Amino acid sequence: MPKIEVNEKLFFNLLGKKYDYDTLEQKLVCGKAELDEKPDMSQSENERVIKIELNDTNRPDLWSTGGVTRQLRLHEGAKRSDYTKFLSRAGAIKDSGERVAIVEPDVKEVRPYMVSFVISGKAIDDPMLKDIIQTQEKLCWNFGRKRKSISMGVYRVSQIKWPVHYTAVDPDKTSFVPLQCTEPMTCRQILTDHPKGKDFGWILEGAKKFPLLKDDKGEVMSMAPIINSATLGAVQVGDKDLMVELTGDNMENLILSANIVACDFFDAGYEILPVKVVHPYETGFGKEITVPFYFQKPTKATLAAINKKLGCDLTKAQVLDALSRMDNDVEAKDIPTNEKTAKYCTANKSDVEFTLQPPPYRNDFLHEVDIIEDVMIGLGLDFFKPQRPNDFTVGKLSDVTLFSRKAKEIMVGLGYQEMIFNYLGSKRDYIDRMNISADGVIEISNPMSENYQFVRPSIIASLLRAESVAANAIFPHKIFEIGKVAFLDESENTGTKTIQSLGFMTAANNANFNDLASEVSTVLYYLDHKYEVKEANDPRFITGRQAAVLVNGKQVGIFGEVHPQVLENWQISVPCVAGEIDLEELM
């Protein structure tokens, strides 16, 4: 989980009050955070550092001093900030004046998008400068996938001639003086010789041109996402006006990150001035982007749903107050109750539909459950009184668990070794390497890493991944897993379906369809099921060497010899046979 270090004096100044550390630890719960380490009390208040651990990765707005203190202030009932003073919206774009950045067409293939704004109004002191650097690193490292998707640079506006130009250059023919250096270096030389180039050069590896940001005089500002220049990019204590730019490959995440940083500085007393960035191609938000920009969509929840999930009998006023303490704009509309919802609305006597617009620095509302979570946090955990269970129950294993254990015993008896894998993975593993279409595969809408971007639609990919790193083990390799797989299904209420599945694979020089068919027959026999097979056409397997498994006329599984192209994709050099069976259909 992300950890941040905050200057004690800056923290309590932004908070507007001072707590002892035991009280602070209790207050941090509303920000999904806890004290990681108390400061060294032998130091002066100006030097003491509070270490805070964040317990949630879907709230990057909390990964800064400004974000945590804002959450604590609002939860205590402080007045909400008016971000509309600088916030653009669709159809209502703030005037940027001369502050314009022009994106050249040649960056589209290497790092296509850019957003920017200016911080103004007062000089930056040392704690605030350190917090800028920390916010930059936390956002770009965690939310920005180690700068691959998001990188951020800060520059002294007083030395910039507008408009700014974001272009791509020949890395061997372009040079500038990077931070921490006194002599010019070529862009390619920076990747091999500069410490930041060594850390992040992999992002530009293989690119024919490198992205470069410069002002209208041609003065280099930075080579995104690697390093700023030692001139315009060398921000110092006392600088008053700073330009913030973010570049990357996902415009929505760039705008959200810009909103987070802008709101933090606005709350700290700075003025936020928009910058218009002109792209020569479509970005998903238009060709001209002026940030900070509000793009979030509303989410709805009903009072009945809130009370049902929280086990409460809240009124409309209580819900509105709780959501306001989480900095949300909410509209409430009375709606009729029915037989199912009436019992959850006794305090209010009618159901209510809440339509929530999140603050500009949040984009984590995907479902009504997210609203319900905010209601819970807004009320405070102390609001919910502990209750003894009303019913006496005896715990027992679920039917699907018992059936799965029976299947495990059969697989072990056939000489297979059980494996356990993650349910989330990458597009490369679950789709590209398996030669299948992305249709039906569940994609995470806002993943923290491309390695956890998709929910697995099949166990076979997980088995092949294990085999791809097991070449040194003595053959044959016989492995299986019983676990969850999920896929899109319009017939389900949620639009997705999750099932318990049995996946199995054998890797050996003599692995073949006939041997696997006899093992499938054995498994189904001991699971007390008669079955049929029919010819299948699954791209993961060799045509003519695969079969679908049917029980009572319905397909419940598939098995066959893995296609050579799939094996090559995984760099597996021995033949493999694999299969998968839906255990829930057999119960």
C-alpha cells in the first residue's frame, strides 16, 4: 500500500488544528489511512516527519499531505472548497489566455497526450516543495505505472515563453543539460548515463523518437517521462509561479491526476490558472484540453439499498450529511417504495434516489456500493454500534466447496499436482498469448497495473504461465487448479458470471489427446456423471484434436492438444494437453 511522509508543521497548518498522535490515528480512519511511524520528537516541529500508510489504492487523491488533510477537515464538518473557480467543464471551458501548449503530431506514436496548468499566488516554501516532489512520485509511480502511463514535471513560469511545444525529436541529435548535471547530454545518452535515465529508460526503449517539451524560444523544459532540464525545470524554494504538466498514454488518468494536484494546491491557498493544450488528433476529450477539467459521471443509489447493506435505518438528511462530509455533490429525489424496499425506509417513510457527483479529484464511483461505502465513512465507524447475532447458526462448508474437494481428490489420484493462481492478469497472458478474442473477457476499468487489468476467463492460461517457467522440472508436468473464472454474461443481473472451474494440463513429450480423453472420462465417472463429446473449434487447441464435453446436452467443458502457436506464445517447447470443466454445472 502507498506510504507518504508529511512535514508535521505543514500537515497541521493545512488541517487547521493540531491533534496528539493517538487522536490523529483515530481520525485517519476516515481517510483509509493509519500512522505508519511517529516522528522523532527530539527534532523541531519544522523538521519532524509523520509517516502515514494508505490502506486503499483506488483513492490516489489521498496520496499527499493536501489530500489526507482535506479528507480529515471535511469529515469534521469544515466548509467545502469551491473548485468551480478554476474548473473547466464540457461546454464551459475556462479562459487560459496566453497559456497554451501545442502538441506536435509526431509524439502520437511514443507518448501521445499532455495536460497542464499553472500554480500561482504565493512563493513555494521548503515543505511545500518537498510535498510537490512526493506527490509527483507517488502519483507517477503507483497510479502512473512507474511513469509509463503518467509522468509529471514542474517548471518556473517566469522563464517560459508561451506557447509551449510538446514534440518528438531524434534522440541522437538533440541535447540539453538535465537536472543534477552541468554539461549537455544527448537524449539517448541520458538513458544510459543519467541516474533517472537508468531508472526509467525502459519506457522509451525501442522508440525512434523521444518526447521533448520546450518553450517558444526553443529552451528545453524536459524529456518526458525521464528528467527535467537544469534550467526551466529546476524549481527552487521561493519560486512563485509554477507550470505543472503531465504526459502519458491515458487521457482520463492524466486529467484526474491534474485535478488531484490542482485541488491540493488550491486548498493550500494557491491560485490555479488553466492551460489550454492543443492536440492535432482526437484524445477522447476533444483535441483542445483545458485542465483542471471535470469529466466524472454521476452515480445513483437508493435509500433502501443503503439501509439494507449498512443494516441501518437512516433518513435522507443523514445520508446527505454523510456524503457531503466526503465532498460529494448530491441531489435527492423521493421515489415510491414497494413491498421489498418499504421495510428499509421506515425512518424516512419513503424511498429516496440519490444522484451523486463526485469531487473533481475522485473517479472511484462505479456502482451504488461505492456510494454506500462513502455513506459509511461519512457517518464514521463509531456510528455503527456492535450488535450480538440474533440467530444461532452452525457454520459448514458450502456445497460447491465439498464438491470441489471431491474433484481435487480425483485429480491428485490421477497424478496431478494442485496449483493456486491469481484471478487477475494481463491482456497479454489472458488474451494475446491464448489466441482468443477479448469479447467476453472482463476488463478492470481503472487498474493500478497492466499486470492486473483483466479477470481471467479460463484457468488454462494460468496453467500455461506456470509451465512457461518450469522447464527445469522433471517431466511429465501434470498440474491442475480448482478456482474461480469470470466472464461477461448479459443474462446475469450484474452483466458478469463467476463460476467454479477445474482446469488441468499435462506437459510431456508424449502428451496426446487420447490419454487426456481417458483422464476426462475417469474424472466424470467418479463425479457420477455420464457425458458425451462433440467436435469443437477452440483456437487454443489443435483443430481435430479437441473436444467439447456435454452433460445432459449442455457443454460443461473442453479439452484437447494445445495449439503450437499458443505454446510458442508462451515459449513452451514440449507438447501440452489441457482442459477445463465447469464444476457448478456438474453439481
